[in-house]
Amino acid sequence: MSLYGTDLLALLPELIIVVTACLVLALDPITPASRRDLLAWLSVGALALCLGLTGWQISVLNVRVSAFSDLVVIDAYARFWKILLYGVTGVIILLSLPYLKAERIHLGEYYGFILLALSGMMVMVSGADLLTIYLGTELMSISLYVLTGFNRSKPRSLEASAKYFVLGAFSSGILLYGISLLYGMAGSTKLASIAVAIGTRGADDPLLLIATILVAVGFGFKLAAVPFHMWTPDVYQGAPTSVTAFMAVAAKAASFAAFIRVFVEGLGGLKADWSLLFLLISVVTLVLGNIVAIVQTNIKRMLAYSSIAHAGYLLIGVVTFSGAAVAYYLVAYLLMTLLCFAVLVVVGNSGGSDQIEDFAGLAKRSPFLAFAMLIGMISLAGVPFTAGFLGKFFIFDAAIRQHQTMLVVIGVITVGCGFYYYLKVVRAMYWLTPPADSQPVPLSALSRLTMTLLIAAIFVLGVYPQPILNALDQPAARATISMFR
Amino acid sequence: MEQVFFFYFAFVIAAASVLVVAVRNPIYSAVALLIMFFHVAGLYVTLHAEFLAAVQIIVYAGAILVLYLFVVMLLNLRQDDRYHRQWPMAAAVGLTLVIEAVILTAMKGWTTPVIAAGTETTVGGTGNTEAIGDVLYSTYLFPFEVASLILLVAMIGAIILAKKDLGEPTEL
């Protein structure tokens, strides 16, 4: 114990999350069904504690700390993502509460698994070694497979879970194959040692290229980039809506954070090679994601394709080596996607399905919900004064600076597609007449508060992006990001 | 002496592998597979990888094969003739591999195996099981603990997905 005292202290947030998860799982059987809300509040409390702890670390001493023989690193980059992940998870838990009750799947295990998935994400974003990053990814993915199938009475949910599991296991295998080739080449799985080995071996080693491609495929699956996106629409549609939100937001952010760390800190020496690879992937992702989204009639499927499309914009940021733009875009994406899912959870609950036509005349039934959805949609589309607009602006700005004109042209055209399918929902809400027997959608005060905060955050970040841009621009964070510029 | 053991293990592994796919009764196939696993473990022992040998027997022979046998017996598969009319395919694949081997040896020529110098993993006079245990609980403690969490998630997850009644609230 004394041997690892300082290491454990550095990992205190992870420990708190894991202990809370186990506590929730242990308390669940002795909690009467009517009082399961307490488990949700316990989880939110733990998240708040971690938020305070990590926030305190950032404000007091934001230095790079390595723990457990350099397998884990807690730096400004990791802390930034952890703060985001706590916030997102907290919001998801609050949204899940009424949803799970209405779906009659209000079980304590749900919160336990959300927290365990979160701990996996935290390991991912602070992994300094491919081994830790891989294990974090697996911890996150396996928790998500279970959460996807959580609505056990619905065959669609179980089918999504099985599909996600099989494809996920396959992609993990490919990722591991890439990692094992890198290990064979460098003699170590540490990102720093791999960077050194690439320096001595030169970038045109075929083994290295194969390993890079395999690792890119493995991560491409987690990011839902085309052509590794096949699972996304089915899984997003089949999973319980609150879990879909968690996947679309938290899992995506953590995967991007780990992906960027691996490719910058570990494979930074091969930048010339992988940037071409991701250039191609981002173009295909943008075109396919945006075009297929147009014909979707189910809003969850549409949001799935929208999430694929946004991975494409994020990859433009990766190709143009602009860390701050990617970070800002991800934050904006998290906020607006979370807002859309927040509305979807409430509306889907009362209506029982999630087709776009179910939103017909929502503005007359529940003006606030329609307004929240409107803000989420126009921000996803990229209307000025919302966070979504500035996110795209920074990404395209970075692309122009790198003279990637072709990417910008494709990006702008696909944004046009985006306007069409996002505003289709807005049209349904504001212009179509509601069905005759429709009633206002019941909305709890808590959900209303959450949505108001998300709307406020979208507008504040849309005109004042400095906090996010500066968060990664501190001296300690620059170590990672400078290689990226 | 070492060579005698190597050739014994290699021969039995090859013969048992052929039996696995050649016999018609799936139970006999599984037993042949078991024999093969044991001899692969023996091969590991001659390479001084005792830990790997033990894991091979415990995991493959002990767990995975027993699972196979359970499935075979539960499904009551006495005989399955579907996979026994594939001689043309097997011959084609086998021929390709033989040609490939001949070309490779013709290109590279026969060389005597290089005996690696001083790579035996004895750390401080301990065997390799101790050495693995040592790094697992010191250098790799963190990944080890994360792996244990993964097992916890898998275990509880399987229960959640498979159990009949989890006590879901029946009414709102």
C-alpha cells in the first residue's frame, strides 16, 4: 500500500468512480424499487466529487504526473477530458432517471455500468501505454455492450447488443494486432518508447505502416468513421435512448481523446503517412454520413448518421493538426448532441416511438421542448452564434491554413446537406400540424433545468469560445498539442 | 535428448491435428484436440516456458475443451457428414502450401537454426512463473487491476442479459 501511495493518490478520481460503481452494484439488491433514485443521486454525488477534485488539480498545479511505472499519465490533456466526461455522465444520469422509469428498466445496475464505462473512459484518456489504453477501451466497450441490451424485453435492443458485441470484438482484435506489431517493432507498448523507436527506424518501414493502419482501423470503429461505421445506426436505434446518448457523446469523446494521444504522442513520427490516411477517411465519412442522413425517417438513426458525419469534421481537424479546434468542436458536439437526446428521451417516452413525424406540431404541444430541439438542431447544422458554428469555423480555418482547400470545399457542401436534414426536424415541429389527439409532453423540472443549462452553454460557447481554447493552451498541455500544431 | 522430445511432441501434434479434422465422431475429434493441447504444452516445457505450459493446460485443455465437449454432448451430434466431402478443397489448399514452402526453402536455402544466446528468463534465480507474477504485481499492477474490472463487468453483464427476472418494476 505504502509502495503505491502517491500513485493511488494520482488516480483518486478513478478510484472514487470504481468504488461508487461497486457500491451501487452492492446496494442495489437491498434497495427497495421505489427508492432506486438514491442510487442515481449517489452516482451523481461521486461525479460531483471527482469534478471538484480534478477541477482543484487544474487550478492548483496542472502538471504532468506519471503513475504506475509510466503506464498512466495525468496531464492537462487528460484532466480536460475527464472534466468533460464527468459533466456529460452526470447529465446522462439525470436524463436517465425518468426515462428508465417510463421504460420499466429502472435497475441499479444501470448506474453501476454507466460508472464502470466512465472509469474505462478515464483510463483511456490518461493512458500513456497502449496496454492501458486498450484495456480502458475494452472496459468501456463491454459496459456499453451490456447497456445496449439493457432493454431486455425488446428484441431490437438485444439484437443491437449482439451486433455491437460481435463487431466490437472484431475491431478490438484488429486493434490488438496493430498493437502487437508496434510492440514487436519497439519492444515496448509505451507511447514514448514507440515514438523513439519510430525515430530510429525511419518512417518508411512497411511493418510500421501496417501497424499504423491496423491501429487506425481499430480506432476508426470506435469513432464510427466510414467505412467502419456499419454498426452505428442499428446500435443507436436499438439501444435505450439514454444509452444512445451516452455512446454518442461520452464514448465518442473518450475515443477521440485516446485516438489523438496515440497518434500524436506515439505515432507522431509518421504524421505524413497517417494524415493522408485520415484525409481519405474524413472525406468518405463526411460524404456518406451526411448524404445517408438525409433519407432517414427515424430520428435516432438520423442522429447516428449525424454522429458519423461529425466524426468526419473532427477528422479534418486531426488531418490539419489543430488540437484546439478538435477539442472545441468535440465540446460543442457534446453539448448539442446531449441537448437533442435530452429532448428525444422526453418526447420518445411519451409518444412511445422516435420517428421524425412524431415531432409534428411539437411547438404547439410543448413549446419549450420544441425550442430546445430547435437550438440543438441549428447548432448541429452550424447556424452562427451557436457553438456548432464556431466549431466548424475553427476546423475549416485550420484546414485553410494548411492549404487543404479540397477538404474545405467538401466540408462546406456537406454542411449544406446537414442543414437539410436537421431542419427537417425543425419543420416537423413548427410547420406540421399535430395529430388531433395529441397532448402536451410532461416534463420534469430537473429535465427542464438541464436543458436550459445546455442551451445556455451552447450560446455562451458560441460567442465566447476562449475558455475551451485556453484550457488546452496551458504550458503543461502544450506538450501534447505543440506536436499537433 | 532435447531433440528426441521435440520430434516426439511435433509428431504427435501433427498426427493429432490431422485426426481432429479426419475422424467422423465429434467426440473423438475433441479428444484428439485434447491430446494435441497436451503435447503443445510439452513443447512449451522444452522451451523453458513452464508458465505458458501450465496456462495452456488449464485454459485450453481444462476450460475451452470441456466447453466444446459440453456443447457437442448437449447438441447430441453423433456424426456430422457435412464437412467430410471437402477433399478437393483440402488438396488445393495443401498443394498451395507445399509449393509455397518449396519456393521459400529454395530461395532462402536450408539453414541450421540459430540458437539464441542467453535469453532464458530466470530473474534472480527464480523460475519464469515467479518472474511473471513479479512484474504482474509490480510494473503491470495497474493494467492487471483494470483487467479484473473488465472481468467484473463481463460477469455481471452476463447475469443482467441472461437472468429471467431482475426485479424490474412492473408498474409505473
